[in-house]
Amino acid sequence: MILTDFSVRTVALPLISPFRTSLGTQTVRNALLVRVRGADGEEGWGECVADDEPTYSPEYLQGAADIITRFFAPALRAVPDLDPAGVAPALAHFRGHPMAKAAVEMAVLDAVLRSRETPLAVHLGGVRQSVRVGVSVGIADSLDALLDTVDRHVSAGYARIKLKIEPGWDLEPVRLVRETFGADLMLTVDANTAYAPADARHLTRLDAFGLALLEQPFAPDDLQAHADLAARMDTPICLDESITSARDAAAALRARACSIINIKPGRVGGYLEARRIHDLAQANGVPVWCGGMLETGLGRAANLALASLPGFTLPGDISATARYYASDITAPFVLEGDSIRVPTAPGLGVQLDPEALESLTVSPS
Ligand code: OSB
Ligand code: MG
């Protein structure tokens, strides 16, 4: 496609309930949306998963908006015939900023695949019509409140519960949830880097609770600490923040720092790099699952397409819309049993609701 128009806007979606992790508490999802238009009338949308603050990763929303408009848009406009696979190479000389890069690649994917009448899931090589999903449960104000929340999600049918943990909120909540909901509940924990290598002995006590995985206990760049912990725990170690590319993923597997990978397209620079990580993991017999960043319906649609690839054998953090938002910019995604249907329409497969988009846009207003 020949890019003619490139714009960004921010939408603000209030969360139904505050989401607390070891990184902080979030009450609203400000999402940066990218729209591209082409000379032949193509239109595509992408979502940047950067948060307001650079806590989960070094990227943040205003910075992403700036680099996209100031550097990425001119570089992409200069490409004579842009296709989705050409986006990452055209931006490779700009260091870092994977979430911003992923958002523009996503918009180009949407535009090009819509004009070719190809759904993203088909383009990526998806093999499932619906995908099993779980819920990421934030740190609660009390153990009672946690049990209420988990009960609601288990009753709704979710295939897996992930508990956010941090020092002071780990063994006790995990023990209680396991005891209350029984051995059959697929249960995982996510520390978002909240522990130090000296906490390794403490973390091994999580082995008592039959967890399907322990996600990212240590700093993103400390593969050695994860490898040392993996060697002394039965619970599989899963990496999230540490994996920013297929090359990272290969290095982590070589170092035996993890045996499961959480794939988030934004964190790794896009859906095409996400597929490369999937392919590498599959070749090594390593299970992967699709992580979430409290996406709007736009990003949720694309994540469902990614999670339909064969190697995504564990339930993703792709919950129903109602778990996050009262109103969204797309039609809501709903849970059917323990799964959500993969969109089948061309491109990302969702229609943006013009009125919702208008009323939720905060910038430019
Ligand atoms: O670590 O997986 C994470 C949300 C924001 C930032 C980091 C993470 C998360 C989640 C939420 O766990 C997953 C979701 O979108 O449901
Ligand atoms: Mg995580």
C-alpha cells in the first residue's frame, strides 16, 4: 500500500475494577490508537499497548505517540509499496520502542489484509476457531475479596486463574485459592519482576501449590537468576518482560531460564515477531500463551488471532470484554464455555464503533 494518511489518538476506557500488580494500580486504560490510510482507499487501525507510565517496560503512551508521529510516520511514508512484513525493516534503524512499532505494523496489517479480504488469523496460520482463555487477577485488598473475585471468574467458566503476587502477597493467597477451589483449577502466578534472587528459597515454597507456571519473578535482564530458580523448582518458569524478540527467546531457552513463554505482540515489536517466537518455541517443544495488556477490543481481536496458532497450548490472558470495560470501542467479546471465538472477518476482524470512539477519545479532543 501507499500510505497517504497517518494519525494517532488516545482513548480512555475506565476499568470496571482497579487492577493492582506489583508495578502499581490502574483504574483507567488510556490506549493509543493508530490509523493508517492508503492511496487506494485502504484503512487500518492498530493499538499501542504502552501504559501511561514506564513501569512495565521503558515505553509509555506519550513517548509512543511522539516517536510514531515524529519518526515512524515519515519513514513509512517513504516506502514506495509498504506491506506488513516491510514495516519492521523500515523502522529497524530506530532503536527500541517495540510497542510503538507493533502498533503501526498492526495498522498496516489491518489495512492490507482487509483489502485482500484475509482475516489476521488466516494470515498468521491459525488453526483454531476459538481459544481457551484465563483471567489475570490483581492483588486484592483482602483475602476475602480475592476469594470473591476468583469465585466469580471460576463460575464464569474461565480455563485458568492467574494471581498477581509480590513479596507479602504470595504464599498465603495462593494456598487459600488452591484450598478453596481444589486441585483441578489451573492456577498460575505472575510477579512482574517483584522479587530479588535472594528470594529464591522463599519462591520454591510455591512448589507446594501445583501451579502451572510462575511468571517473571526477577528483573527482565536477569536470565541467570531465572535459570538458577528453574533448576531448583518443580513449577515451570515462564518469562514475560524478559522476552522482547525471537533472539531473546532463543537466548532464554539456551540459558534454561524458562520452559514456557508468554508472548505479547506489543512487547516483541509486533504480530509477525510474535509468530516467529511461536515458531521457535514450537520447534523446541516449548508451550506458549498469549499475554494481555488490558487491550481494547481492537487489540483483543488481534490477540485472539495470534492465540489460534497451534503452539498456543495454554490459555491466554484474553478475557471477555466485561472483565475489563463497561464500554469498549468494538462489540464486546464474550466467553463461551472457557473460550472466546477468533474473529473471522478480514484484517483484525472488528469494526470500530464510531460513537464509542468519539465519546472515549481524550486526545486529540
Ligand atoms: O504482566 O501480564 C502482565 C497487564 C498489564 C501489564 C502487564 C501484565 C498485565 C496482565 C493483564 O497480567 C492481562 C490482561 O490483559 O488481562
Ligand atoms: Mg506478566
